[in-house]
Amino acid sequence: MKLLLLCLGLTLVCTYSEGEMEVVKNFEPSKIIGKWFTILIATDQKERIEESGTLRIFLDHIDVLKNASLLFNFHRLDNGQCLEVSTACNKTDQDGIYTASYDGQNLVSIADVKYDEYLIILMKNENNFQVILLYGRQPDVRKKIKKKFMEFSDRHGIVEGNIIDMTKVEDPCLQA
Ligand SMILES: *[C@@H]1O[C@H](CO)[C@@H](O)[C@H](O)[C@H]1NC(C)=O
Ligand SMILES: *[C@@H]1O[C@H](CO)[C@@H](O)[C@H](O)[C@H]1NC(C)=O
């Protein structure tokens, strides 16, 4: 009971902790290097994935840096223009879990992956919201993978109305 009260009082600490992050076993960072397409994004703060939202992002490619950080290169619409962003995610002492500084501090976990097909990333932000991303090696993924993603999001309490299909969103950087 004491622990429960502590969690209620410190929701942040209890949800923003590595302990309960789902993560793939035997994650091999070098295998996620390269080109990815953004397929679906789910979040519990919908405005962040609406037009010009900071999480309505198109991933371009992932690199692994010499210091073992992952570098996510992506772009999004900002003030009507294409904005390119790179974010380095530091390794933690738990395989497959990283820290990222984007809209605040985040814990990022590689929740599911098939290296030549898809990648599911779960991001927990210190400001009490989560984001789940589905990336594909091709511009779209099999229905079965999308279904898996929907179930994963549902388990994390994200309703279907808070999921955006990025394959149907016009890419702000493709116009010129
Ligand atoms: C790793 O290198 C990147 C790029 O220089 C940097 O942004 C990041 O903070 C570094 N991480 C660590 C743990 O030193
Ligand atoms: C990564 O590590 C570097 C060096 O310790 C630090 O300056 C940077 O703020 C860290 N970034 C994140 C997102 O944790």
C-alpha cells in the first residue's frame, strides 16, 4: 500500500523507469543501421502527432556512433517548412534501452525488431507521455505487423484514434 501511494504521488518516477520497459532479447545495434520508413506512430498526447506536431516525424536513417550511441536522422514539418533533425540516443547499461533528449528526456527501448523488415520503438517521456513508433525497411509493412503494433499500443493504453498512419501523410521534404 505504501508503495502504491508512493507511485501515485510520484507517477513520473514509476512510469519513467527502465524496469518496466519491454525490450528485445540479444539486441544487435549494428543490424538496425540504414534506411527506414515511418509507418505508424501512436501516442497518448495526440496534439504531438497532429500537423506541425514535434512527433509527427519521418525517419530517414539510423546510424550507430563510435561511442555506441544511436543516431536517429529524421525530418518533419515545422512552420510550413521541411526541418531535418538528428538525435543521439545514449546507451544505458541495459541492452536495447537508450536515453534521448527530445521534447524533454526520454527512455527509448527497442521493443520489437526483425532487422530486414520492421522495428518497433517505445519511448517514455519524463512529461508523462509515451510514443510508440513502427518503422519499415520498405515504404509499407505487412498487415500482420500493423496488427501486432496495434495490439502493442493497446496494451500500453493508447486508443486507435491516437495512432497516425504516416504512409498517408504528405512528406514535407519531398516537394522541391
Ligand atoms: C556520442 O556521440 C554523439 C555525437 O557526437 C553525442 O551527441 C553523444 O552525446 C555521445 N554520447 C556519449 C555517451 O558520449
Ligand atoms: C549523452 O551523453 C553525453 C555525455 O555524457 C551527455 O552530454 C548527453 O547529454 C547525453 N545525452 C542524452 C540524451 O542522454
